[in-house]
Amino acid sequence: MAIKKKTTKKLPKKPKKKSRLTAKTADRHALYQMSVQDPKEEVLVLQRMFKKHRGTTALTLREDFCGTALLCTEWVKASPKHSATGVDIDKEVLDWGLVHNIRPLGELAESIQLLKQNVMKPVRRKHDIVCAFNFSYWIFQDRPALRNYFKAARAGLAKGGLFIADAFGGWEGNEPMCEMRTVKGFKYIWDQASFDPINGIAVNHIHFEFPDGTRLKEAFSYTWRHWTLPELQELMLEAGFSKVTVYWDVSEDVDVEDYRPRRVAENQPGWLAYLIGET
């Protein structure tokens, strides 16, 4: 007689648990993008400001100190008419952005040009907007150096173009402190390590902390001159901009931003502002 082979009923496989971020598995550039940048909102801010000052829509963007070029990526996604140029001196971070942000765009990737060069070096193409966000231009620590950067940014603008930069301040911005907030699956820590009141030099770090207790310490570090809004306006005018406008957040809701042109403002513990330079 034939003997039937014994079979066992296969049980459904348990779903794999999602891997949790740790200091060993996390990618610092991805963490930065998730915790610091909001490119969709930044594109809207840029277009709102350009529309207000020029009455039309900007098509070309140059992002100085572009890092992973996330803003360039979001800019070209916003319209098939848009194109962008990202400028940064760090090959490693540009390569990361190319792989993770730009190539996944497919055909749209052709609308972005990445330049590995110093932001002081001229860019052949002129742009409607040149921007420097996340206080990146504060790496210039004396007036002549920063004035020269503003001249380079102005020289890169097309006719009627705008230079747009951000700045922060407030009495808490000049004191050692740590600020922590929870992002998706990790904690972001802004560490104001030191501030020298004589030369205005601040040392800041970004750390990341994970659910298993591990920490990515000093994932990013910055040594900046903490520039004030009067200094920045003066230097931009000295660099040849015909007019400089400060946009101040007038919203009374901490979760809602509403930036409007202002000539005077009441100081706050911490504030963020934009400066618009017109040719």
C-alpha cells in the first residue's frame, strides 16, 4: 500500500517588525532633512515673496550652500517650468543628494544642476532667486567676507531677481542652551554650545537621540558669526542691493507662521526672519 507523505499546514509568516532607528543605522543627512527642512513650505515662501515684490512668478532658483539639494528638488517638482541650481563645496553631501533626492525625480532631474564649488565663484547662469537658508552664510565671520558673498549673490541674479536669506536672534539665541523636540522615530537636539560676546562667534551642534538610548552626537557642527539684522541690512546695501526688506513673523499662534514686511518689531526670546535684497 502506498504511504501518504505527512504534510504540515504552513502558518502565515509573522510580519517583520519595522527596524527602529539607532545611532548605528541612522543616516545623518536623512535625519537632518526630516528635522530641519520643510522644502514645500520654503518654495511657497519664496514664491509669495517674489510675487509681492515683482508681481510675477519666479522660474529659476539658485540655492547656495545647498547641501543635499532638497530645496532644489522640491522647487522643480512644483512646476514643469521650474529649474534650479545647487551650489555647495562639499562633494560628499552633494553626492548623497544626487542619489537620494535628485535621481529619484526621473526626467525632472534634468532640471537641476549641481555645482561643486565655492559660493564666491561666479555661476554662468543668472537666476530669478538666489537664496541662502538655514543661516549657512553665517560661516563668513567678518564684514568684508560677508559683504563679498552678498556681492557674489547679487551678481548671480537675473534682471529683477531677488536674494533671499534667513536669520535668527532673540536673547535666547546668544546663550548656551539645548532644545529638544521629537521627530518621527527620534529626537532632534539643537545645542548652542557657546557664544563669545566680544567677537560674536557661536558654536552650535545638532545631535540625534534614538529610542534605544543611543545618540548620534555632533552629527552636524557649526561655527558661526551671529549677525544682527542691522548689520545684515547694512552689508547688503553696501554690496549693491538697492533695497533690503525684513520679513518678520507677525503671527500670535506659535504653530502658524505669517511673515510680513516690518521696519520695527518687538524683541522676543527667539525669532526667525527673512531678508529680501532687490537689485
